[in-house]
Amino acid sequence: MVGVAGATVIAASAVGLSADGTTGGQPSAGVSKGAVGSHPRRGRSAVINSPQLALQPSLPSYLLPPAGRLSDGEALAAASTTGQLEQASAGENLLSGPNEALHGGWVATGEATVRSVNGTSPGGGELIMTTTGSKSQALWSGSPSNGGLVPATPEAVYTGNARATAGGQAATITPVLAFYNSSGKLLTSLTGQSSEVTSAAPQMLAQVLGFAPLSTSSVALGFVVTGAAKGEQISIEDPTLRAERYAGSAPIEGPLRVVGNQILDRNGSRVILDGFDLYGLQSSAHPPGSLFRQIEEAKAWGANVIRVSLGEQLWLKTSCYYEPDYALVVSQVVKWVTELGMVALLDLHFNSVTPCTPPGQQMMADYPGSVNFWSQVASKFKGNPLVAFGLYNEPHGISNKVWLDGGLLLHAPIPYRAAGMQQLYDAVRATGAQNLVMASGLGWARSFPNPKLSGYNIVYSVHAYTCPQVPPPECDTPNPYQAPPILNQWVGPAQSVPVMVTEFGFPDPNSGTYNASVAQFAAAHGWGWIAFALDGTTLGPFDLVSQMPAEGPYEPAPSAMGLVADLIGPGLSGGTVGSGLGSVSPQVANPKPGGKPVAGQAVVKKAGSLIGHELRVHPLAKLHLDTFKASTAQGSAQGCNGLLVHVQDPLDLLARVC
């Protein structure tokens, strides 16, 4: 954990699926017949054969707010949570009092003192913390002992951030959310991404995001400071704490089809697919964790697509690694995903080049195994309009011709005949399946293919990693926190065909900068994205989950907090973390079913550069800026106060002019 000391190791149940596809009550044994070895680019073990341990961040006791027991005469400010979000506007700063001044029982823990002063900017004030020792310090917006806790609603999503300045040497500041029950007991604390702050201009900290546990009654926002010198003053300006109820992503209405470079739903409205990779079924029918819970939580996080990594060797009866219940498990996963209104992207991730050679991620699909796989899988799921087929995960070390038509790979670790993307596509279509088909590019899915596939309803997939194994400084890739230059090579082809970033991630769960930059790039070009990965644990460097309690909502790791904030909407933060866009206040007249478009307005504050961006508008509406004008009729972009919106349907708003 960067900038925060201390961690707690707890045992995590690995709940799998029973033979009938339901959630099993016993921990999985964790032994797999899958591939041995590791992912060649990410170093992830393909076989899990030991009980899982989850590493959950925690804070040293001297940094936590006082959690003293309330006396009989005291009343916790958050004794009742009923209707709290209804009483406050969604996105309202819960830390602002009358006249926009800070309120609450701000308290310093560790070796520090704090005083509050009124701010000059709208929305809050300023906290001045003075360090009195060499230990780490923390500021909290309230505590059970001192008051100031904010009433909170279970399962609502909360975000917090601020601007900060260090008065002397550079300091590291980490935002934290602390959730309490009605007795003032600390239920959990969630840390966001750390930021290094200097004495220069105030710096916006990374946003912390979390879902309130089921027994939550109140919440506090904290800022942990490390590295500050004794006697140094730290300024926290305009701290904000926002909350919003969120029912999950809007359901997708299939069947989906491709028109030009867009994916359209049943009603002809454009669909942008954003979500997460469900990783584990490529090597075992019973991977760690509850598959249903991961799918359910991804929906709650705002995902509308789940990429399910599959293993051909587990599906085919001709394989030495065949697992009899594998197809049943995959069918249950598809049912869970699609009944929640999300797209299930079935991805051929692992295969064996011969029936009994070790499975794993190969240079390319194999013939005839992969062709048979898709014939069977497409036949089974072609009737589900929310299923898409990802032909092969990451072709590499092959020519364009082999990518398209297949061929003999003599230079492979084991010589074999590869199946080409056209053969795999034709196998899907031969079943009568009309579903979306996704084709990854060459060179680990980094290069756009030439020539393209012949067919229809085809989406092209790019994978984006700047640090595929370790984070900086060991990873010396130029600009490792920015979207990689390979994405620029896909901008041209994306003018005529749909493109998605179907896999990306960063090998540090405490950093969300890179993931946000890729999502921002994708949104700016109208592409969907799928982040890596949900894998039933909180252990891996690419894991997006920090806590997965059995009784409450899953909590995103800092690497996923910006992604979740963007999926849920900018109302939580006054601006989306990933894209840096301003807040959107929808005032939309929804048309009657089958009626003509109705005009409405969505005012964009602090708009910045909006060309090509997608803004998510609460509740469950989408605003696509597909023809944004850089200037008004008067020729001045500064005069733009909003966007005129034409409503195509209640979930899809197309902005036409500024």
C-alpha cells in the first residue's frame, strides 16, 4: 500500500459452483486440471492449488479516528439512515454547512493538530493541519467520540476528495472512507490512490470511492499524510463527500448488431459496452470465489458487459483436460450475466494445440480443435441475444495471412496447424448464430489486422498494456501511466468498423491512473472498454477488488475506483475521475414508447474538451457527444453554457450542438 502502513491478512472463502450450476456452499479445493505455467505477459499463474488469502488494506490504530463507545446520553448523528439520500440532492457535498462553510467534527489523529478556516471558493473551506511529530498523521471529518459523522445509507456509493498543499517538503496524502454502524463501531475503511503533494499550487487528490456495507449508519472522510516534516503545515481545501443510490447499469436490449462503426441495440440506439473481465474459467470449471457475486457486483459497479475467459481444453470431450461439468458452469455464468441485462462476451482464452498437450495461451487457435469449440459454443448460445463471441484472445508471433486463414506453425513451441480468424468466424455463422463476433488483432492484440474479416456484426478488439508484468520503476516503458501509443493506430480503422479495448490493466492495485487514461481514450473515440480483472481474489497485481465480504458489497481497489466513478456517473464527484469531464445535470423529457424524439437539455459545467466523449447521466441515461461544436454561433467557445440534447429514447441522448 503506497503511503499507508499496515495490512491485515484474512482468509477468503473460495466459493465455486456445484454440479447443477448453483452457488456452492463449500470452499473450492482450488486444484485445477488447467494449464501449468504462467501468462506470458502478465505472469499470472494458470493453476491455483492453494487456499486463497485476501490482503485487505487497513490503517495503523494511531491513524484511525477515535471509536469510543457512546454514552447512554449521546446520540450518534447517523442513528437513522432512512431516506438520507432522498433528503439530500444526489451529488451534494455532505461536508458543506450553511453558507458553504465546512461543518463537522474534524479531528486529527497521529501527531498533528487541525484548525478549520472558511474558504474563498464555492463549496467548502480549508483545513490546516500542523504536524507535531514524525509519525504519520490523519485528518477525519468526524468520529463517534467527537461527532461530525455523516448519516449514511447501506449499499449507497460514496466518494471523497479534496485539493491539498504541503507547506514544506513533499508529503504523500491518501484519501480514506470509514464506515460505521449505529453503535459507532468501525465496519471497514477504504483507501484511495495516494498522491504526492508539494508546496506549489493546490493539487487535486485522487478520489476515493466505496459502497457502504449493509449495516452502515454513518461515514467519515479522512486524509492520511505521510512523509511530512515535524512542524509542517498541510492544507486540505474544499473537502467533498458525495453519495448516490445506484441500481446498476441500464439493461442492454438485444439483439445487438453492427452498423458502420457502431454497435446498435434492438431499438437502433447506439450501445457503448464497458465492463470487466471475469478471469478463471479458462483454466478450471471451479475457479476461486463466487462467480455469481462477482457478476452481481460488476453490475452494481455499472458494467454492461462481462468478458468470460474460457478454456477450449475444458469444453471439448476429445481433450485430455475435459471437465464434464464445464459446459454446465459456463451456461450458468451466461445465464447470470444476461439475465442481469449485461452482454456475456465468451472469449476463447486458453487452448491445447493437440488434445493432450498442456493448455494455455497459444500463438493462435488450433485446427480443428478451436473450430469444433466454436461450432459447439455458438450452437449452444446462439439463441441468447446478449451473448457475443470473442474468437481468440491474443494472437501473436504470426503473420496477417495466418491470422486470417490459418496455417502450419513450425516455429511454435510445438508445431501445429493454426485455425485462422475467418475459419473461426465461419464456424460461428455456420450454426446460424447472428450474434456479435469480436476479433482480436495481431501481436498480442495490439495491431489492427490487414486484411479484415469478411462478414457482418464484427467488432475488432485491441489490448492495451504499458506495464504487462511489474509497475514503475521496474517497468521502464515511456509514459507508463498514459494510454499506450498503440491505441492511436486503431483510430483510423475505427472510422469504419467498431473497436473495443477488450483487455487492459496495470500491475498495481493501488494506482488507477493508467486504467483511467485508457478508459478516457476509449470514451473520447466512442469505443467500449473491458478492464482486467475480476478473478475471485484480491491477491493479484491486476485485481480490481480490494474487499469482497460475504455479507456486503464488494469494494473496488484504487485501480478500479476511477472506472467505477465513470460508470456510475459524474454526479458523485462533480466531475468524472477518469475523463476529467464536468458534471451533467439532466433535464430530459422522456418520449412515449414509439413516439418522436423530444427535445431536452443537459447542462454541462466545467465542460473542458468534450469532443467524442460519452457522459453518463444519472439515472441510467447516456449522453453521446458525437458532433460537438468547438464554438458557438458567435464564434466564442467561452459562451457555451450547455448542450442542446435531442432525446432518441430514455436511455440514449445525442448531443448535437453547443
